[in-house]
Amino acid sequence: MIQAGDAAGALAAGNRAAELRPGWLELDLNRVDAYDSMDRHDRAMEMLAELKRQHPFEPTIRARVLHLMNYSALPDEAFTEAMRDYARCIVVPPATSAFDRNPDRPLCLGILSPDLRTHSVAFFLDAPMRHIPADWKVVALSASAPNPADPMTRMLKERVHEWVDVAHLSDSALDALIRQRRIDVLLDLAGHTAGNRLRALDRRPAPLIATAIGHPATTGHPAVDVRLVDSITDPPSTETHCTERLQRMDPCFLCYVPPVDAPEPVMPAASASVTFGSFNFSGKLGAETLALWRGALDAVPGSRLLLKARSLGDPAARESLLERIRAAEIDESRVEILSFVKGIKEHLALYARMHVALDPTPYSGTTTTCEALWMGVPVVTLPGERHASRVSSSLLHAAGFSELVAKDAADFARIAARCATDRAWSEDFRAKARARMQSSPLMDTAAYAERFFGALRESWRVRCKQPA
């Protein structure tokens, strides 16, 4: 029922089932997911706290906590403790020493993800897969239901050396398959996001395990050795809050490849009200975000807020958002909420209604930030203290738009208001944004692939020097 857009119905059914069969962990986690889909993260966390008391050594519960904490403005110490709590529930064997330690030999890279399809993660994987070095073999381990008709799936299949569907495999069977394929470097692209297979890594099936792109924080999993980041998302002071070694890929840990059928950028009509907007997932629009955005709305009297997210097609998620908007004392009459449009071209065309995109906090945008810029819409961001809140800042710096990165909430409102009310500046930005992006590191796929595979090669060299 959650997938059908009825999280409230799913929760009601789950609550009734829990009365009939109390203590069923899988059912209880489905109820947590229903709260998550309704953007009731506080209720989800309360339920997870109770489940932790009932199941003191169950890592799946702790994994849900780590994922949901990305949406909360909690102190770093809380994240660190949650990470350690998760790690304590997983006992991994010592790293194997039985592998060829030649640091420069040809390597087999296994890419494990449930999102090797039309999905944001696959869009960012596109760039390095265009330039696979001759001394690397790439095996894609697809952890989602096979869909041969999906265009991104078809494209990735053409680029990698081998494609294996693994969604049907148990964790132990997936572990065995990774070993049988003699994968040297296993790259996880999911972390704690939906459909992940982190538990298949519990027995260290590859000499080196890395994670990147899909999850905006440490995994906390003791078998994951390396996380690919950059110096903006994860400055040197952040090491103590991670279980992985951080391998930085400056200037940016991502590379954007735009959709081929994106429409041309179009300015809103001169007579249109100033419209701020966000097409981010509605779960990111918490109290901190709406308080920040209210400053921009207050700075431009009569301005409007355009919000769009697929999740807002669910009535419960929509009402939850409206409650948060009212709590932030934002006039509902200034807010327009959209949910689903037919395709990517139609989705991107909606940016013609937006003057300025506002980035959420503490969980900033990624694909949405790149899409807005590609459609000529400036994105204003306020980076926080952790990776999830600093991704848009990294993207903007890499694209050459560092002037859109705010220093504090007042600066955020000032930048947003200036971008929205200076028509000549906005027209110039919209006309030149694509050319600026195309000439920047954010879209240089060859240079990015060199950094991507170079970072993995350097991580391999470090692994080869380790005693076990």
C-alpha cells in the first residue's frame, strides 16, 4: 500500500496486524516505513527506539535509524553514537590477507546497487562508466527486479563487462557470488537507502569494499573500508564521525550528465509573481528547512513557493507537509504543491515557473540541484556541518556558482531575494548557466572518471600495504 501511495492505509493495516501478531519485527519495520513515507520521521524514530529496546542486537533497526537521522538537525555526537550502536551489532571476520597484493595489476570492480536503472544514482554513475580504464573489468551487480526495457539499464549493460541480477539472492548467496567472480574492489552505491544489500557484506566478500554516491553519510558498517567524498562535503575535521577511510575526489565527488531530451531554459513571464521553489523529496522539508525558506519569502513580499515531489501524491504525506508549513507560519495561500508529472521532459519544463530554487537543510539536494542549474535556475544553499547538508555546496562550487552558497540564514535570504528580483541578472544567468556548467569540472566526464578510478586505485594501494 505504501508503493500505491497510501501510507496511512498501510499503517492502519500494519497496526491491526500487530494486534493479531505482536512482536513480528518485519511487520514493525513496515510500520516504520509507513511513518517514513508519511514524513512522520519523529513517529518513526520513536517506534525505532522502542524496537531497539525489544531487539538489543538487531542491526536492521539501527540501519533505519542511521538513514532517518539524515533528515534531522541533530548534533554530530548523536550520529556518531548511532553509528557505533549499529557497528556493535555486526561482527565481521578479520580482513583476508589471501589476495594478490600487486598494487598496479588489472582489477575487477564489482558495482553493487538496487538503482542501476532510471534513478538518480545511475545518472551519476553514468560519467565514470563512459571511460572505464583498460586495466579494469567492471561487473554490475543489480539488486533490483530485472527490467530489460529500462533505458538506463540498457545503457549501463552496454558499458560494463558483465551484468548479474542479484535481487533474488540471499545475503549468503550474494557473498558467494562476489567471491566466485573474484571481485577485487566492491563498490556499494546504496548505503542504508532502500533496497540496499549491506548485510551481504558482513563476511567481507572482497579484499576492498568501498561506498559512494547513494547514501549521504557514513555506513557505520565495519566491513566497508572506504567512502568516496570531497573536501567540501567532508572536510578534514569529519574523519572522527565515520567508520570508513575517506578518499577525497576533489573538486567534486560527483559528475552530472543531463538528460538528452531536456527542454531549453525559459524564464518565467515578466508579469509572474516571484516564485521560489523546490522539487526535492518532501521528507527533506522539515522545520529547519521551512524556517530557512520563510526568510526568503519574507524578504520578497508577495512571493510564492512552488513545491513538487512524487511523495506528495500520497494524501498523508501532503497533509504532513501542510502541517509543517503552518507550524513555520508560512501562509498556505502562497504555496502551490504538485506531485507527479508524466516524464523527465515535463518535469524539467516546470522549472520555467521558478525564479530561484531553495535548497533544503540539513539534507540538501543532489539531482534536483543539478537539474535546476541545467534549466537555468539558480540554487541557493546553506551548508551545514555534515555531508548530507554540504552536497549542493560542493556541486555549486564545482559548477562555478559559489556566489550562491550562503554563510548563514540572513545571507541565504539576501542571496535568494537578489536572485529573484534582479530580472536582468536572472535572464543572464538562465541564458549562460548551461555553457558555464559544460565548461566546469561538474560535467567533465573524462576528468571525473580519471579521479573516480584513480581514487579506487589509490584505495587499493593502501589496502595492499595493510597486513590483513
